[in-house]
Amino acid sequence: MLRSIMYNNLTRAWLKKLHLRLIDWYIIRKFIGTFVYAILLIIAIAVVFDVAEKIDDFVESRAPLRAIVFDYYLNFIPYFAILYSNLFTFIAVVFFTSKLAYRTEIVAILSSGISYRRMLWPYMIGATLIALFSYAFLNYVVPNANKVRLDFEEHYVHNRPVSYNYRNIHKQVYPGIVIYMETYSNLTNTAYKFSIEKFEDGKLVSKLMADYMVWDSVKSKWTVSNYYIRNIDGLKETIIKGSSLDTNLNITPADFRRRVNVVESMNKRELDNFIKEQQQQGGENLEAYLIEKYKRVAQPFSTYILTIIGVCVSSRKSRGGTGLHIGIGMGFCFSYIVFMQFSSQFAISGNLNPLLAVWIPNILYAGIAYYLYRLAPK
């Protein structure tokens, strides 16, 4: 009995110190509990659809059951959960807040003297916990899971050889050293009409030109054939010719077969270094890589915006009940996803700054959240 009294006194003192009331903890528990429930429910549906879509690939490639379960789906679940964690948050808020409104609990809370702004406080605490969780997983946990998942897909899903011919490739492989390939075939790992240019203080000092360059898998080096080198020293110029020469370039055939989603397997530090390398080399998919980087911050932040919208939409009791609130909430979810995809595609096509493209949906929906917040107490 004495221990119970001491525990209750300590609990009250702790709650008072954090400025949290029992109603706040009630809302936070409902928030987090419904969020977890929504994730488990939607993940189960997503796994069923993914199995139906890839079952033919698994059978055709003879993927082991152990690899399917532990290498693919065990790593697919955290990837999918974090990918749409902000939308799961929105659905959770709409679902349990509409139930509070239907049972007239929202009216009771406001009638007790708690303002609408103060009522949002536990929602913001819940959103903060989810946002921090999402940020940590997006940048450090999910990339490790994606390494295993993407490796499985390369072996059992995307394992069919496909020939790609790239044209007019320019890359800066080192500071001041630029390579050019007129064409490159990833089937034979051969570059045609190849050249290397070396610049010092903005001036060309050396240039190598070759008919073609082939990857030597034994030496792990590129070998150029039928080449000549021009060395330029002011007004003097010397020419060196040869039939074969090994080179040490910091690119491999894997760089030409790299999929855009490879950045999903990189943590924050690896992604930053990779983007710097691609900027130096003049990579073709730089906008897509930058979008992935900026999304890892914008997505957790959107949790706050969607939480406010969800509360404002579902905190008023309506004749349509919970179903109407969920319908409106799903409309906001789908519109947010569509808007994000459109803005990202505009950035990839080069017509929009990647940072602006990622944050435009948040900016727009922040305005909607503020408008709904101004209307909600009335």
C-alpha cells in the first residue's frame, strides 16, 4: 500500500514536471498504439500484393524459401513501413481522433478549460516521437536492410541480362581529369572512341585518345587499344603511340549498371559522399540522388503537418461518423502522394530544383494545415 502511494506521488510529480496531464498520456498512447496497428495492417496487405506480383520471378529463378523470407521480406517490411510512415501517422490520427469526437470526448476535453491549441500538444509529442524514429530509420537502419533486399532482387528478380548502349558519356574521374566515351556497351564492357584529358590551371596539358577501351576482369583494370597521347608543354607538343595500355580509373562496369535506387542502401554519410562523387563526375541521375537525400529530412518533418491536418479534419463530430473522416483523410493521403510524385518527376526532368521539389508538398500542406487549424475551434 505504501509503495503504491509513493509510486502514484512520483508519477504525479513527474507528469507535473513535464507539464503533461493524464489526458495527454491518454492521447499519446492512443496515437502511438493506432499508428503501430495501422502499420501492421497495411504492411500485411502490402506483403500479400508483393508476393502475388513476384511469385513468378521467385519460381522462375528458383529462389530459396529461406532467402525469400529472411533476405527479402524481413528487410522489405521496415523499408515499406518507413517509406510511408508519415501517411500511416495521418491515418492513425484521423482514425482515433474521429472515434474520440464520435464519443464526444473532444467536447469534454475542450469544456474542461483546455484550449484547442493545448489539446494539440500531446499530438505534437507523438508526432515528434514518430518523426525522430522515422529519421533515424531512414538514414541509418533501413539502408542496411535495403542492402540485403536489393542484393536479393539483383539475384532473383532483376537477374535477366539486358544490353544497354550509352552514348556521349562525359565524366570527371579525378580533379582536372575528364574522360569521354562516344559509346559504351554494358554487355561487352567496352567503350568506343575513348579519350582522357588532363587539365592544369584550366589548360589542357595531356590528352589520350584510343579506338576502344575494354574492362579486364582479371587485372580489374581498363585496357585501351590503338592509342596515342599528346603531351602539351606551352608551344611544345610530343606524341606517344601504342597498341595497348592499362589505365587506373576509379570507375568500373558496375557504375554503368548501377540502378537509381542503389542510394536506398546508403546511410547518410555514404549518400553524401556518393553525391559529391557524382557531382564531380557529372553523373546523369544526380537529381534523383538529391531527391533521395532531401526526402530523408522532408518526410519526417511532414509528420507534424499531416498530424495537424488529421486532428483538424476529424476532431469535429459529424453525421457521417468515423467513415466520413477516414474518407476525407484518405483523400488527403492520396493527394499528398500524387503531389510528391509530380514534383519529384519535374525535378528529375531538370525543370525544378530538387530541394524545392521535395519541400513543395510540405509547404503547400502546411498552408492547408494552418487554414484548417484556424477554422477548427470555430
